[in-house]
Amino acid sequence: MDYRFAIRCWQDQAGDENAKANIFVNDTQVATEVEITATEEASAQVVSFEATGLPAGNDDGSVTCNVKIVLVNNYYVDASTDRNIWINGIAYLPKNLNGVYKGAISNPLTDFANFNEYNPPFYLPTSVVGDQLPDDFWDAAIAADGFYYTPVYGGDNGVTFTCRLTSDNSI
């Protein structure tokens, strides 16, 4: 099954270039050196990408996929001069049998940069791990049923979100 994903993000800008990210779904690279230009949450950027050949979701949410974001151009001088990426939402839409993505407002969906088109806006990941995140980082987000601001630092492994793939009978 094919899905269209969206990540709402911005950067801590440092040095002479914007943050760049590689994005993987289940270890398959789906986006290369995506430039993150937004510099604050109020004007967060939506990065959209397609992942093909994933399993069909189900009603209990036990089918998952991993979405990994890696900062590829790390830049660090000190705590106030440190390039990072921040994420505060992941959403997706399955492609329907007619080969289109059906958005919350538009059918078919053609503006993949509009986070509000993803219906529902997002499913809370079941876990978030990263080489520079504490082991219990995502526990409080799950308990509060809300998406945390997740930093992607310049470590080797980036940050991996485990996302539930649920069925959508309306497609």
C-alpha cells in the first residue's frame, strides 16, 4: 500500500546554510537532503513524501512503520550556535484504490504542504527514539496523548518515530 506522509518542522539555524535532512521509511530512503528553511514553530514547514509498498493499516493500530529523520549537515559551536531540526507533527494518508490521496478538505488532495489536509491530522507515534534522546523521552507524550516537540540533533542515527498505520474506511 502507498502512503503520503507529512512532517511539520523547523530548524535552529546555525552556520551559513539551512538544516538538511534525509528521511527513511522502514529503512528505505524516501527523501534526500531536504532543506528545512522555517526557523520557528509559528511558520513551521511541512515536508511531504511518499512511501510505497507498506502494509495496509488495520483498525487496532497494531500495524506500524518507522519514519526516521537524520540531520545530514550537523553544525555545532556551542549551546547557542547549534543546528537542529524540530518536529511537532507527523501525519499520513493512504492512497485509495483509485490511486488518489483523499484529503480532509480536498478530493483528490494536491496540496501536500497543507498539514490540515491530512485526515486525521496525525496519529500519535507509539515510540520515538534517537541517539541523543533520553530512553524515556516519549513516555510522557503517550501519557498526555499529545505530540512532543522532538529535536533531531546531529547524531549518527537521527530520530525514529514508530507510527501506527490504521485503516481508513472512508477512502
